[in-house]
Amino acid sequence: MKILLILPQGAIYRKSGSFKKSLRYAPVALTTLAGLVPQELNAEIRIVDEGVEELDFNTEADLVGITAITGSAPRAYHIAQRFRARGVPVVMGGVHATLMPGEAAKYVDTVVTGFAEESWPRLLRDFKQNKMERLYTQSPHLSLANLPIARRDLLKKEAYITTNSMQATRGCINNCDFCVIPVAWGRRMYFRPVEEVVKEAAELPGKALLFVDPSPIENVEYAKSLFRALIPLKKKWVGLATTKITKDPELLDLATKSGCKGLLIGFESVTQETLRLANKRFNSVNDYSEMVKKLHARGIAIMGCFVFGFDNDDKDVFQRTVEFVDRIRIDLPRYAVLTPFPGTPLYKKLKSEGRILKDNRWSLFDAQHVVFKPAKMTPEELQEGHYWAWRQSYTAGSIFKRLAGSRCLLQVLVPANVGYREYARALPGYTEEVLTEGTWIDVNEPVGGLEGRL
Ligand code: SF4
């Protein structure tokens, strides 16, 4: 059996786009799915990440599996249509199919919702016996114990800054108003046994690790035991965490001792009232500067994420945020436009207020394009302000100001800053026309809407 696993990418992130190798780590979904293919099927598996290679629509396959986020869903539907036209059945999973299974079912043969550890092997065995069903849902008894190791051997290794991406946990217990994670997977976390995570980490080549978990520290006891167990490996790792990491001195010390060298943190806004409205009350703007100092003092670099377009944001928000980022010295700032992903509380609110301008135009739901009517500025002002903030934070002067005197991960941060500088310059070129090229767009039949939920 020949299985082709595809990670579709929106135009910006495709190989031909503007996202450089210095910013690109190996994705975990496809290698995890490849690892889960039952041995007895003797399958020949190929992985194509459109971020690093062109997809050949004539690739031989008995079954195609696609995983997509909302922004890449129309590309996924286009790919599905091309393979199905050749008689190759297509399965789709991932966050968008989980949020919108009814919509996905219109474009593919089979939809997989939720985490696929149990359902994907079952689907493959059914396929082998010609009895593949239309929908596979997450097992209510999902366990992350005894998982097979991800098939990193199938990746184009040279195309990524690291292929040592891994996961210890899944999900998040928080409920930020704009986030798809609690909507798609519920407000809960799943944990791999610490000894299995550490065994996998120990077996990976080299010293670097990348944890892609949304925030493993939400369960403090689990995170502490994981960090303790990582210390003897003497590896260096980067990962994601909420601002809570600096509130527990023991947790922060253990993270440091375990080799933490960089964290992606969602600061989201420099206005406390905005954080309250977004249901991210545990972030405290007054603490941001001190937090950054604490992390820098431990040699931990910060990729800080900020969002524009909250109802409280006026036209000054861009300048205030950029100045704040420079002042507190965020090593690698990343800006997003507030995006009402389907199913989120934010989507429901904006939909009920008639403020979603580009509903169903999922290619634009990439967190870099305005798809709704903001409260205190026009959509054009929000879009232009967003582009301006990106450009401004990646001027040579701003990069120098933020990194001067830093002793954190400079060998990674300098090329990453240069990579984002190019990205910032290229972003305005990704118009609606460019973003929707090579995607499934039928203007008479918009793809989706919440009625697409099963
Ligand atoms: S803390 Fe992060 S992952 Fe968790 S709900 Fe909020 S934005 Fe999502």
C-alpha cells in the first residue's frame, strides 16, 4: 500500500513563498501519522511538506492523507480534488477538519476529527479491507502512552533548522477567546509519560530539541517532573509557554537547568483591559518587563507574540506595541491580526454582530490578514498598521536595539531576525488574489460556514 501524507501550506509559507529556512522547523503531524501506520500493512509512506517541496500531483498513491489548519484548508481541498480526480481516495484531519467536519466531508472521502492516535491505524486497517468509513472521531479513551516514534527519517532534513521537533503534551486548559485549541480539543491536556519523552529526546541526534506543545507548564507538577528528568541529558531546548512560567521560581529554575534556551510566549496585548476582554487575564502587562529580564538573566530568549485588532485597539496600538517590544527587548517579535477562527467564542461574537467580512474565505484566515470589521478603526487601517508594525520592528535599528548585549541564542536569533525582516517586507505582496491562487475557491459555493459542522 502506498500512502502519501501531505501538509498543505498557504502561499506565504509554501516553498515558493517568503518563509525562510531560518524560521522553519520540521512539523510533527505527518511524521507522527507515519509512525502510527500499522507494521502489518507493509506500507510505503511518503511525506510532502509544501513548505519545503513542491507537491507533484502525479505522485503514485493508494491513499492520500492531508492535515490542515484553517488558513490552508482551501489548499487542502484543491489538493484533494486533484487526487480524487485520479481516483485516489483522500482522508483529511487536523484542526480545521476537527472544527468543520461537515465542510471537509464535502471535499474529501473521509474526515478524521480530534487526535488520531487510535483512529488513524483503525482507518488504515479498514481501508485495507475496503471498508473505510466517512468519519473517524477521537477515541474517548485516548492515551499518549506507548506511542511509536515519529518517522523523522521521511523528512527532507536539510530543509529545516531542526527535525528534532517533539511533543510531551497536547491541548491547553486555558480558554482564550480567540484560540482554536480549547475549541478543537476541549479544555484539557493529554500527557505522554515523562520517561517516554525523555527516552525519545535522548535518542535524537545532536544537542537541540524543540517542544511544540502549546504550553506544557499548565500542569506545573508534570512540567517540573519533565524538566527534572531532562537535566541529565544536557540538551538545549526551545518551546512554548504562557507567561505563568515566571511566576513559579522552582519551575523556572528547573526549566533553565533542563536546558531551556528559548520560549515562544503569547503576550498578545500591551493593554490590560484588552487581555481581560480576550479572557487571558493571567497575563499581566505590568509584569512583562520584569518577566523578560528574568528570562534573559537565565539565558532564555523570547519570541513574543502580539495581536492587533481587539475591540479596545485604536490606531495608536501599533506604535505603542512596537515601542514596548523595543523597550522590554523582545528577541523575536511576531505580530498577528486578530482572526475569528470558526467555532471560537470570538467567531461567535463577531458573527452575531455582523462583523465578519470574509467568512469562509479561509485562505485569508492566516492571522496576517484582516477578515472582520474592527471596532475602533477601519479594516484597511488595521491591515496597514499591522504591516507597519512588522516592518518597524524589523528595521536594522530595532533589531540592534532588541538584541544589543543579548547573550541568548544569538546564532539562531540573528538569522531568525533577518528571516522575519524579509518576511515583513514581503507580507503586503500577499494579496487576496495571491493567497487564493492554487486553492479551492468556488465563488458560487463558498467553502464552509458553521453550518458545515456535522
Ligand atoms: S494559553 Fe495559548 S494555547 Fe492556551 S488557550 Fe490561550 S492562546 Fe490557546
